[in-house]
Amino acid sequence: MDDTTDEETVDPTAASEASPGVIRANRTIAVVLMLISAVVIWQSLAMGVGILNDPAAGSWPLILGVVLGISAVAIAVRPSAVNDISDIGTKFRKPLLGIVSVIAYGLLLPVLGFELLSLALMIVWLRFLGGESWRSTVIGSVVIVVVLYLIFIVALAVPIPRIL
């Protein structure tokens, strides 16, 4: 005889319906993402995108804007795909920290320089986002910054604000 009750057996293929509030929230998010995507695409075109073998400054923002737009359409088409937002804070804490750290990096680069700021960013990403040990974080951060320095400053001579 089976000891499980009806409450304990769950069909993993059975999809639960999302509440109307979740569907409405997902559609709102999709619209906001579409608007952001449109602005990013518009601004990237204004910067100039160049051609495939000779890209201009707007090439990468254009690619990101298109990917964001496609993602927004996917959310709008299936707004009930994500129906559990009870732990949304814990799911988005690390990605939010990643986004904030990249924005801070861009804003502080002219002030603090490439080396110091890149080291700080790598520490944040490896330790707090990646969960690495302090030993791995310090070694990895230093190695990554040295490699980036050799590539961008020494080999490519990219004019990046720096302190060394």
C-alpha cells in the first residue's frame, strides 16, 4: 500500500494559473521594457552603428536594445509564465547589485581610474555575487585586472582614465 496522500502527490507537469495581478504586473513590465528597448535602439542609431566589419559606437547598444525588445515581447506574449512572485526580492537581489555596480563603475571611472575601480568591481562580483572565498576573490580580481590592463592599456592603447 502506498503511504502518500493525495495532498503529497503533485503532478510536475500541471501548470498552475497565474493570478490576474501577476499577469497584469508582467504585462506592465513588458511595456516598460519595450519602451526602454525603443529608447536604447533609437539612441544607438543616433550614435551610428557602422557595419559588421567596422562597427561604430552604437553597435553594442543596438544589439542590447534588440535583445531587450525580444525579451519584452516574450514576456508580453506569455505573461503567466512566471506566476510566483513571493520571493522576488531574493531572486533579483544579486542581478540588481550587478546592474548597480556596473552603473557605478561607469559613473566613477573618470574619477577613480581604471585600475582601482576595476579591482573593486571584480571584488564585488566575485565575492558578493559569485560567492567565492576571499582568497579566490583577491587572487582572481588581481589577475583579471592585470589581464584587462595588458589587453586594453598596453596592447590596444585604449584611452581609459587610469591612475597608473
